[in-house]
Amino acid sequence: MFIRDLSSEIYETVNTTNFILGTAGYLYLIYPYGNSNFTDAMDVVVF
């Protein structure tokens, strides 16, 4: 696990297209690296 700078423009929620709304009401924002259709590297931000 790495701590990221969430104030970076990389993590602007208006540009987020990959997300999951969990059953407990948590919102998971997914930021894949490289090819978003096939990657094993990503950041997940939980609200």
C-alpha cells in the first residue's frame, strides 16, 4: 500500500470513469495505469 497525494490533478473525481459503489455505502474510485482495459497496476481511493 502506498500513500498518494489526493490533491494531485490525477485524482480529480470529475475525470473518473472507473468506480464501484460498495454494499456498505463506500465509493471506490479506480485509477488504472497504462492500458485501462488490461492492467495489474492501479490506485484505489475509498470514500
